[in-house]
Amino acid sequence: MKKLLFTALIAFVMNACLHGKQAKAQITLAQTYDSASTTDPISGYNQLMMINFAVSGERYVRINRSGASINIYDLNQSLLKTISLASLPMNLGTSEFGIVLYLSQNLFSTDSKITFMYIRNPCGSASPYYITDIVNEDGAILFSDTGAAEVNINMLEQQYPIYNTSHGTVMILSYRSGQAKVFNLPGTLTSCCNEDNIRLLAAQRQSGISNAYPNPNNGSTKIDYTLPDGVNEGEIVFYNLMGNEVKRFKVDRTFNTLLISTKDIAAGTYYYQLQTAGESSGGKKMVVVK
């Protein structure tokens, strides 16, 4: 009887292991991209995303800020085009290029060239002054203005972790090594991109926190916040790049702005979010200079 039970147990374990391997194998690695991680501060927060261009269709796009280039790949991961950023001015006093937003065809021009919005800081990290340029793939600046195209929490972005494509659904993950990996998924994403869910997401994002201002700062800054409906208290929590908590402030509905002294915080980049019972806002970035 003991031998029978032991044999049945072995069979159960083997079956479970086999099913586990089969389940895991449904998510498969498609490609690894170097210098494409959005979580690697050393490389300047590069980006890997999927964009459905109006003319050329679905493409992987790697924004390599450390290598001063934008690489366009087909869905089979073959390199189609490299756009040089070398002619664009860097942020003053650094070897860092600005932020690239809204890569598109036919959004900023009527031809089929790829164009993008490029945000730079011409006055150094201590200044909140920015310039917004619209640039095409040849490096020609189509538009330039001193207005700041700041990305707020309620704006729909181009970069997501999961995309439905004509070749199936893919997931993009970033790594501290500087790499980004693309995985093929067995299913289809159905709960994020229809109009009802976009409206729901926008409503949820009405509660949250603003960008810090000034940012960067060298002594103090302010953050506006809005508590969700039915919630009277929360906490704004700050973390360093390693994910360690640095500061925590309790807030309520008496005020909607938090005044913060950063004199006791070391120079560097920090992230913060509004936390309430059962939910947290999206993260925001704050830069402290000395």
C-alpha cells in the first residue's frame, strides 16, 4: 500500500512539473535588446516600445539616449532604420540627450518621414527651463518653442509593457543590466485599450499627484495632490533609485499642496507617489541638486 501511494505521489509530482513547464513555455523570449532598459539610470533611461506608424505599420522602436540614436525594427526584430540624434543639442552641462516623445508619421508633417517631439534643458539641471523641438528623421528641426511639453499623469503615452500586434501579443520588460527583453504571450490583451477603459483610466487618474515644482530643486519644492473620492487621508512617499524609502508625509483634505524641504536629502533622483488605503498613484520623478 505504501509503495502504491509513493508511486502515485511520484506520478503526481512529475505531472505537476510537466504542466508547470508547459505553462511557463507558453511565454517565450523573442528578442533581447541591449541599451534599451527604461530602469537603468547609467544609460540615461533608454526606451523600447511598439509603435504603429501611419505609413510603415507596426514597428519596434528603441530610443538609445546613451548611444544618440533611434533604431526602428520590423516585427521579426530585423533592423530597418537608424536615426541619428548626434546633431541634436544635449542638455546643458551634461552628456545626456533630452527626452524623445511622440514618434509618428503624418502627425507633425504631411510626408512619410518619421518625426518626433524632443524635449531638452538648455540651461542646466538647476533650471526648470525647457525647449520643445519637433524633429524629422533627417535631423531637420521643423518646430521649436520655449514651451515645455511635460508628460502629466493623465496623458495617454506611447510606451506600454504589453502590446497586441498583428503577429501576436508581446510583453516588454526592462532590466537593471540595461537590457530590455521582448516576450511572446499566448493570449490577447483585451482590458486596457477600448474607449470605456480609457475613460475609466482617465477618471481614476483625476486623483493623484502633480509634478514637483520647481524640479530640479536645490532646497525646497511643492507637490499638488488630490485624494480619491471618499478618502480623507493619505501619504506621499519618496524613494531613491534603489527603491529604499527616503521620506514619508501624511496628507489630508485640509490642503491640496505639500511644501517639502529637500535640504536634508542628498543630491540625486527620487521617485514619489500618493498612497491611500488600497491604492497608490503613478510614480513621479524629483531631482535634487546641491
